[in-house]
Amino acid sequence: MLKAEGKCGISAAIVADSIDDNGQRITTFQLRYPRFIHSELMTHRVFSRNASSSRAIPIGSMMKQVMDTPAMPIEWGANQRGMQAGKEIENKVRAQLVWKLAASSAVDSAMALQALGLHKQIVNRVLEPFQFMNTIVTATEYKNFFTLRCHPDAQPEIQELAGLMQSLMVISGPEVLGDGEWHTPYVDHSRDNGVLMYLPDIAPVSMELAHKISASCCAQVSYRNLDTSGEKAEAIYDKLVNSRPVHASPFEHVATPSDDASMWGNFRGWAQLRKYIELTSS
């Protein structure tokens, strides 16, 4: 995993990077950033993504993150007309203190709501301004994202995130995959006499199990630490595929080179595993 750490707890890591024989690249990132810029990432429709959920993460875990490391602005720009802040105010220390007091107050409110017996899908909402997001993003096109979000007019936090992602893509060497071979985030690859092997840990697994482990890890980012075991993969796969409606988004991150545009979804040159599952489920 190729990782870069940025300011104020923002980080990016490449967990899979592949390229086909035609030069079409597909890259999967694991990202950490303040929830207050999540909507800016969501506007980019070429992205497949799974993100941490306030409805899934335990209240105690969320409160601890907000108490210990609240998400905070990188810059403390002065108020002015327009979408961009002015130069930073002089009393940044005071601004940081007020922000941390607001986070502490949100934790107090969350505790009071929890004491009333309310579910985390309600309690965690008051903590959201101070939460960090853990998000998996896969795409074949990042150029427009970098053009918009690395620009000086973008909010400083999304600039920081996009800059980390762009720097990683520059130094990462994508793996060449051919027909019938799969881009599988969180499942490593090796070759044995030219045959691609799928390695979630030391021992190779079948391509089918690699699909399940990869998709299950992409799903787990929304609520828990990663478990790459076959048992956990089978359990999560069953929940995702056999639920009604089917929860198919984690299967978008697993992809194979393809000339069939009907199987690409929001990608180019890569067919999503989601498309195959939808065909067999229909």
C-alpha cells in the first residue's frame, strides 16, 4: 500500500493500481478526510465509492474520535464576499479553541441523546461536523477531479486531499492486467509462470474468493476494521447479494479489462464485477 499523510489528519493511500493492454488505468484509493468536505467528493460521478456511515459506526467509537482527534479546518481564513476565504485571521489559536469547544459540546449532546436510548443513526448525526470519513474510491478518470480540486479556489481541505492523491498516482506503477484478470483492492497479486495469483494474505485463493474478499473489504470501510478472511468475505458477500434490494456498490471496485461498454458503468475500459452480479441476479 502506497500512502501519503497530509495536514490535520488527512491521508490517502493507493490500495490497487492497474492498467490494461490499451493503456487504460484504474486506481483504487483509501482516503481519510473531514466529513465536511465529503459532499465535494460526491459531486464527481465518475467515482465509485464506499464511505464510513454514521448509521453503522458505534456511538462510542464515533464519540472517541471526535473527542481525541476532531476534524478541523486546515486554514482559518477571514470572512469576505464569495466562496473563497481571505487570508488567515491573526487569532488562529482562539479559533481553534472555539472549534474544539464546539466538538466537545457535540459529544455532550450525543451522550445526552444516547442516554435517552436513541439509535446511532440519530445520535451520531450531531457529531458529523467533527467526524473523519474513511472512503474507498475507484475510478478510471481522475483528471477533472485534480483540475478542479487542486486549484487554489478549492477549499483547502479538498486541495490537500486531491494533492496527496495526485502525488501518489505520479509515483505509483500500475500493474498490467490482461483479459480475464481482475483488479482486486485489498487482494494482492503475484504471477506463477505468467498466471495471475490472488493473495489476500500468504496463501493464494481462487479468483471467485478473491472477488468476495476484495468486495467485502470495500464494504467494511463503512463500519469496521478490515477482515480479509474467507469466512468474513463469504458472510458479507451473502448479505450484500442476497439482501433485497441487492447492495451492489462494493462490487464496483472489482473490475476486469473489457471492450464491452455496457459493462463499464462509470468506468472506461474496465467492466465492473457489479455488472456481472446484476446480470446473474436479474
